[in-house]
Amino acid sequence: MCGIAGFLGYNAPSRALAITLGQLERGTQGSGVAYICKRRIHIRKAPVHPAEFFLKVVDRLPKTCTIAIAHNRQPSKGKVSYENTHPFLACNKEFALVHNGHMFDGKARKIIEKGKHKIQGETDSEIICHLLEDLIREKNSIAKALMALEDYDFSGAVLLLTRNYKIYGLRDSHHPLVIAKQNSTYAIGSTEKAIKVVMKNPEKIIEPKPYQVVKLGYKGLRLIGKGKEPPKTTWKYVYDYDWWKNSRWYW
């Protein structure tokens, strides 16, 4: 279980990281942020507690950058290390990725390992990053590539930050993804309460359907595809409950 976040608006890198501080129940063993400056994706990350990471980098992050994604990690596969910490950068440097979940299809890993991709860590999430790079090239569409993840036994929620200043997102039937809007500003998080760290009174809360692609840019938000009906679960109540604040691993 991990937490993913995104922000479109002034001071986006710091605000995306601030969202991760509101969802520490989802992971405290790694933190990172990806943002764009001068059409180049920059990544800062470290295998440390998100609060520690935030304090170290917040004064160094450019406030004028207006689009970013971030991550807080709870390892399920792969040791706590820099290489296994999100975000991951595609080999062609066209997008960065953060992911919450798993991919159970070992065939995809074998395909990627036989290709020309440079794999640095041990996580399924990095494999998804390289798989998407191939799928985007094959389908000539980021939205279609994301939808195709279902064919590879994908599990989770994922955000992509592309070099042309867009955030794309997708979730499956069991992992949360929440989007909030206030004027021309957008925030994305794994939980609604995490978003409210940076957006106290949002005008609108949006929860995309499973396998409905989120496309967010300066022209606004677009949901691509009809998606699937989500199952009736209690995940939002479990993740919004504050039992974790008294947990020994919170700090």
C-alpha cells in the first residue's frame, strides 16, 4: 500500500508532497516528487520518512513550477532503497510514474527484461513504467496504453507526469483515486482527507471509475472512456479513519 498525489497550480511540487503528508497511513518508508521545468522532468526522491524528506527539499523546490506528482511508499516488493523509491522516469524521459499497487503478470517483467530498458530496482512499479513506454509507442496513445494495463493483470492506481505538461491517471476496481477542483487548481490524492491538506474547501470532488483515464492539463480535466462500475466496498472509510496516527510506524 502506497500513496500517490498530484497537483496543478502554483507551487505544485511542494503541494503535491504536502498531500502525501496527509496520507501517511499509506506509507512512510520513502518519498519523492516529479515536476517539470523548461520542458524537462526533474525527480527528487529518497528512502526516508515523507516528513523528513519534505523538510529537506521544500525550500529547494521551484515555486513557479505548476504541475507535479508525488509518492509516499510502503514497500510490498523490493527493499527500502533509492532505486525502489518512486517516481520512476521512462527511458525516453517523456514521462515519470508513481504507482500504488502490484502487477501480478510475470510475463510483463520478462518482456521488459528482454528489451532495451534499463531496470534499476526490484519493484513491479518500475516494470509498469517501462511497459507503458512500450505500450504508448505501440498504440500511439497514452490513454489507450493505460487502459491496456488491464490485460497485464495490473492492480492499483497510477499517475503519469508527461513532458508536455499533462497528468494522466488510472485506477482499478479496488484502489482509490480522488481529484479535487478549486477555480483553475486541481489536486489528486489517494484519499479525500489528504487532498484537504492543500485544498480546504474544494468546489468539486471527483472519483473516476475503474479504468477510466484521467487527463489533466492547463485546459482542465477530462475523463476518457466509460470505465467500469466500482464494487461496493468500504475502502474509503478504512483509509479515512485516523487509527494510524497512534501507530508506532507513523513516525
